[in-house]
Amino acid sequence: MARRVCFALDLVDDAEMIAEYERAHAAGAVWPEVTQGIRDKGFLEMEIWRTEDRLFMVATVADDWPRALAAEQHAVDDRWEAAMDRYQRALPHMADCEKWAPMTRIYALGEQ
């Protein structure tokens, strides 16, 4: 059974850099090996939404997510992350953690 996970991340607050970041994530712009690696990690669906300099990732993942990547896929993932690092910054309260901060669901309409 799949489940949904959500994460948040901030971008460098610079309009041109944000535009570059969006271009890097446009349909067909992400390296195919990165897209395959995302799927191989167990992501079934993924969307990234933006408001100002804040990003939200909403993903549906497999039960066994996160899966380990093969060494060659991990190397490609590392190169992509290094290329994206200049645009991204951790949330202020998460500066010592991973860039993408996990979010906790606090409300579900279906449970009301």
C-alpha cells in the first residue's frame, strides 16, 4: 500500500536563481537518470510546488521507500544534488539537517 510524504525546502531568495531552478525542473529538463533514480528509490508520484522562495514536495511512495540506489545511480544523484545546491537552502530551523525537511500532516478532510 502506498503512502504520501511531504517535505519543505527554501530556495535562495533571488528571482533569477528561482527562475533558473524552475527551468532545471521543467518537463524534460531533469536528467533522465535522475528521474529513473527517483522511481528506483520508491517514489510512485512526486510534485514540487513553490510559493515565493519556499518549495513543498508532495510524493506518493511505495511501502518499501526509501530504497537504496545502485552505486552508478547514486553517483548521478550526487551530481544532480551538487548542481542544485547553489539554489537551495535548508529551512532556518533545520540548518543542521537534510535540506528537504519532512513535514507532519496535521489535518485531513476525510478524517473530519
